[in-house]
Amino acid sequence: MPISYPDVGTKNSIATALALCGALLLTGAPMQAAAQGGWGTYQKPFAATSPWNSRPVQPVLGDFVIPKSTYAPGVAGGEWSTGVFLAKAGDQPVTVSGLPKTQGLWDPDASAFHDVTIPRWPADVVAASASDGHADIVDPATGIVHSFWQLKKVDGKWVAAQYAWTKLNGRGWGDPAHYFQGARAAGVATAGGLIRKHEVKDGDVMYRHALAVSLTFDGLASQPTYVFPATSADTDAATRNTGKIPEGALLMLPPSYDTSKISNPDLRKVAETLKTYGAYVVDRNFGTPFFIYVENGAGFDLHKGGWDNNVANDLERMRVALRPVVSAQGWLDGNGQPVVLQKQMNLLSMRGPWQLQSGASLGDFDTWRQAVVFPANAQAVTQVNYSSRGLHPVNWALPQAGKNYRVTAHTTGGGKLRLQVRDPSGTPLHFDSGELTNGEGKTFAWPDPRAIVTVYATSGVGTVSTVSGELLQLD
């Protein structure tokens, strides 16, 4: 259940190291996986250091129990799941437009409605049949995962309600500057955490990544609605949710959970994964205590030949035992190496809205470049964003008064970036970077948690130019 449209008009010690190594042995880490690598690919999306591919060491679990609901818990593909389709060199481009009788295709990252042309569209794309209409397209040539919500064909043309993208070799989660990177409500691609076709019968005892799970209203929290690494949640989460687990939370079975009593081997594999990697809450469903997603077409069926009471009972026991992770001694990445899950990431987006200050015409925000792109101009163009929407309010990354930050320009073709930070009233002006060229930066202390930002982008002259920036907390 994806995010709704926002208001477009506003809006370590030796002991620790030994513990990590010990955990590596105790949990049966996949030495073959570490040897073969292959991260950031169609079959193994995202970096080895991604939260999806990492696992906690000695996690501490909370005490909230996922409540019962209308239906039994599930692990399945089907109409509410998704497909992951591989773009190949010979695939032709396809333009996806908005649904009929709507404002258009919504791009949360750009905060705009616009068509999107996917350069290589696989011929076998089939969106999930339920109203969410999920489908992800992986393009290794560009290193992008394209993620759609409510995708379908109408009169021979592809349309959708929403589009977002993420890097195939990236974190697989949003960051404050690029906060929405997929069709799930948590801002992640539907490929994230998905049990894939090639994994179901691979002979392993578990899936070597965290899984993706949804909860219903009485399991999900209203405050906060999401936590790291999620950057978003359902728009009405604060008013409709009545539970205690925010999106982005990692759910796990305790180490003592006895999986040997699970007779179904496919479910036992899922349970072993939940003991080692867990499952991230990425979405909300209607009436199912928890639902873990399997890629469509995987042939995964826990109830072959009809309803299986043993499976249902095992799923119910898992519901009672699943708990949110509240802390961990450390983390191991996909290669079994200690890793710190990075929270200090770029805060500054170039999404606009932009106003022309001088010059002929506005440059355009390119979501794939995360930059304002200017055509070759005979004279410089300067445009300004007064709205403060260059800083999306991700709750775990809000600027903190007194902390030091550094703004750095990333430009081409002679472009320039300028950042101003003002009092919430508009005056006084607390910080002005001046015009920064590529690689230049300035450091300053954040003045007030409610401070507003103004962003300027200035083009080069006589050539195509781009302007983007990075705003990082230093301490």
C-alpha cells in the first residue's frame, strides 16, 4: 500500500570484533555466498552492505506481539505480490503515463506528475493483478531498478499511478535527499526482501537476505509511523494504525525458536531466515497479521492441494514468536564482514519547485541524475527554490541545532550551487554558502531545528551543465 500523493503545493573494541566473528560461526554464515559475491545484480540486488543483505549480531527483541486479525498469516506470491523483470540489450523503450482521468504519473522524488520513458522494457512484464499492480524492472545497463504502483495496460499503452527508482548496487532503501525509491509504502522497491524464483529450491537452509513483510492496522504503529531504514509510511498511518511496530522495523524469531518442529520444508526455510536475517516491515495490508512476499511465478505454495492445517498452525506460532528488533551488538554484511548501517546521508535534494531568477528558462530536475540539468545557454540561468522542500522531513535525519553540517557542490559544465539557511520567520539569514563550484564546500552549525533553506542553481554558459549538492551532518 504505497504513499498517497502529498500536497503538491507545499509539502569498537576487540571484544566486539570477537563477538562478531563468533556470531558468524554460530549462525552458519554462508561461506559460499561470501566467495561468489555477485551483489548488485538481478539475482542478488543491492550492495553487500545494504540492510537487506546484512544481519544483526545478538539482536535484542521487543515484547510486542503481532495481534491476530481477520485472516491467517501468509507467505506467498500472487495478486498482492510482485514480479521482477530483467531488461536486456535488445529491449525497446516504453513510455509510461498516468492513469486515465488523473493528473498523471506521480513521481514522489521529483514531487511532480510526468511521464517516464524506460529505456529497455522487457516483453514479459506482467503487473500483479490486484489494485496495487506492482512490478519492478531491473536494468543492469543503467544500474537502476524501476518500481511501479498500479501498473497496467490500457488500450495497448502502459499506465501507472506512481513511479520510483533505486540503484541496483545501492542500499535498497531511501535516503533523506532521495526519500522515495520504490513502490512500497516504506519507500523501497518491491524487489527488496522478496523471496525470488531462483532461491526457492536452491538447496540452502535459509534465504541469505532479510525478507519483506507487511502488517495490518493493529500491528503497525501510529507514532512513529516509520523508523530507520525506512523513509516513508502510508499517508494515513498516524490516524489509522493502532499497533506498535513502525514500518522499517526489523522483525525476527528468537534464537531459541525450534524450527525442527516445522514439517513443511519451505516454511522451515522461511523461519530459519527470520531467526538469522529477519524481515523488514515495508507495507500495510488489510486483515493479515503478517504477510511475507514471494516473487510471482516462483511456484511457492505452502498449501499445495488445499488448506494445510499444519502450515496454518506453524504460521500462527510464528506470529506469536515474532518480535521487533530494538537493538543489536553489531551487524554483518552479506560477505560476513562487520558493517555499520550508515544513517548520516545526504539531506539536500534538487527537486524544486524552482522559480526563474534570471536568464531565459528554467533547468529541469532529472531524478536519475538527482540534479538540475540546464541546456547550453548563451547566458547564465539562475533559479531558486524558496520552499525549503529541498530538505524532506525524514524523521530520523532532521537537522539538529548546534550540530555541524557541510554543504558541497557537485556540478558540471560550470554550474554553481548556493545554499542559504534562515530563521523560520525568514530573517535573519544564519548561513550563506555563496556560489560554490564543483567540489567546493562550506561548513556551518545548524542554527535552529525549524530553520528553512533556500537553494540556488546557476547554469554554465555555452554548454550543457548540471547542478546538484550534498548536505551532510559531520558530528
